[in-house]
Amino acid sequence: MSEKVVIIGGGAAGPKTAAKLRRIRPDILIELYTQEDIISYSACGLPYFIENIIQNPQTLILRTPEDFKKQNINIFTKHRCIKVNTEEKNVVIKNLETNEDFNVSYDVLVIATGAVPVIPNIQGVNLKNIFKLRTIQDGINVKQKMRTSKRAVLIGGGYISIETMEALISNNIDVTLIEKHSHILKMFDEDLAQMVQDYIIGRNPGQAHILTNENVIKFEGNKNGEVEKVITESGKIIEADFVVLGTGVRPNTDFLKDSGIKLGVYNSIKVDNTMKTNKQSVYAVGDCTHDFNLVTNRHVWVPLGSTANKEGRCAAINIAGENCIFEGILNSTITKYFDLTISIIGISKKEADKLGFQSEYAIVTKRDKAGYMPDTGTMTLKLLVDKYNHTILGLQGIGEGDVNQRINTVIPAILGKTKIETFMNLDLPYAPPYSPAIDPVLNAAQIVYQKIND
């Protein structure tokens, strides 16, 4: 039985592993090392802190080192793991305050180092007032600069940029979002992504601007070294008081070179369904690991806080000698832009085509409640089904109506491989404040079933 468990990383998965393991095994030694000065915080809440929905950044900290100390879990902040020696069963830790290196032995090692921002190789990217948005300090820096600014540029069209755009526009900042692909939200099909783009621009005309198929080639600064212009490949020049990079993240696994630990998709750590790596007594959890997509039956890399917490819990159970299997993910994601909900589960039509699925889809735009109800909202759903086995491959939903309810209805149907002819007859509850007589998601199912059988 394990006597000493060493955890590397203090974002979501590492602290979750530590807390769950302590509840099961009060007798073992647990040490957690993180290069940051805080642990167990929600990076997902940063845009809402910038917007001022959350006023105190400390609210985003779920537990402090002192909280863990009360559980007899030893936390070492400002300590970075620089090497893993799997044969000797130790890690090399650098104290970032003293610059001292020292070895820490382990019986079980859990790697939970998360992901790090991708900094694009663009001339001038190191100018002042060009921010990433990954840590609480990043959020504080953006919020402070926003208070004395009028114009901002966001690079990248994913969730973090959409959420940050809302935050900035809510604070009277003119925002230009630049996306190198043909549309924002590249995980969505272009038709639904275009609806989101139209909503953003239509809601804040003259204040919200979106440029697609544009590559940024240069940031220009003033005499103080502060960014003031963003230049694109097509020759556009956008003035900016500050820039936020939403160009994605990558697994934080560079330090595993020569460790013998196998890497996979995007250099994420390969794990089995118990969160074990290929090396004895070494587990990996969270954004540094790959996941198994339950729709495509392929390994993917999808960094999500919800997944990180589930994986940390599962690893802890297995380390404690009990049994937990983490089956995989559906790539379930959701966000919002003001009153517009934006969500996807499973795969899109374009991804299905790329992977060789023969699929059919239906798009419906419906109210989420009976039309005569005063608080009804409209939503658009795109339901994707496999032509041959009639199982659901994915659902995309956007709208001011209750999209989340429909997404949550479809998730168990995908997991259970429910056929569309069964799903479309689900006895979903009906009352005017909650749904039309035929729920929009069932209406989409009826249409796609008819298309498959024509």
C-alpha cells in the first residue's frame, strides 16, 4: 500500500486528487508541489471577474494551502517540477524563490501540471499590455488595464475570447476579435457559428467587431514599449490600448523529456481508464492528459475543468486501492455571450465528415416554452445522427432559450447509444412554462429520422 504520494500541479486536478485521497486514506503522506503562488482556483471564472460580476478575485480560490494543511496535506507553492526519474522514483523540484534544486522521492506520483498558453510567434508579441488569460494575476492585469482603456483586440475566436468580449463590452470597451479560421468557434459547424457571430455584432453594433480569415503578423508599440497597433496579413491596422491572447493552450509536459512516460495527442500524457501512465506507480490527470472520445472512439485532447476534477477523483480512488474507471468524454462544452447560450456535445457535422461517418442532421429553430408564455426564448438546435446505426453523434445549440436543458437531455442518449427512433418518442415532461407540447429536441429528432428514412 502506498505510503507517500507526490502530486505535481495545483490547478484543478491536483488538489482534487489530494482532497479525495485524504478522505479515503487518512494515514498516508501527501505532498503537492505547484509553480504558482496559489492553488485550487477556477480559471474559468476569470472573464466574469473582469466583467465585475465577481468583484473579489479571491472568490475564485476554492481552497488555500492552509485549508489543505488542516487535512494534513503538505502544499509547496512556487516549486516547479523540472524532471521526473521514474526508475529511481523521484522528481527534481526547483524552489522558484531560492533557485535551489532538490530531489523528492515518491511511492506514487500524480502528474497534474495542466496546460500552458500558446504564445504565437508574432513580431512584437512581448510588448507591454499584451496579456494571456490563464491565472488570477492575468485576470487582475487585464481588469486594471481595462479601467483606463477604450479599445482592445482579442486574438482567437474560442470560448475564452467570446467570454472576454462580453466582459470588455460590458465595461464600454470597443473590441475587435481576430480569428485566423473561416469562422469563430471552430468546434462548431459554420452555420451555427455564423449565427453566434451575427448575434455578437448585432447586439453591440459599432462596438463589437469580428474579423475572420485574418492572420495577425505584427504588433506595433509606442515609445514606452506598449502595444498600440495590431497589423494583419491583409494589411488591416487596428488600434488597441491592450491585447488579450486567446490563441489556445497546450499540455504542460515539456519537463517529461527523458522520463520514459509516453505522450500522445498534442504531447499530452497517455493514460489508461484508471488514469495510470505506462510507468509503474505514475498517474496523470487533468489538462496534461489525453481523453477517450466516446463518440469517435479515438483519443483526443480537450482541456476542461470538469474533466480534470473527475479524473483527479478517479485517480485518488485507484491510488487508495479501490476501483474507479474513467470511461471518457463527449466533449461537452457550454458558454454564453450576454443572453445567448452556446453549447455543443459530441461531434459536429464537419468533424463527422472528416472522420468518415455517414451522417444526417436536422436544424430547428423553436421557442423553448409555449409561445404565449411571457419569458419564452428562441433557440436553434442542430442534431446529428449516424445514418447506419441511427445513434446520435452530437448536438449543437445556440439561443436565448433554455439550450442547456436540451443538451442535458441528449447526453445520456449518446452514452446509451439510444437509436433516434427511440429517442424521438421520449416521454419528456410538458408544461407551458418549461416546453412546447413537442420539445424542440424531439422535433429535431423527428425531422432527422424522416430524412434518414426517405
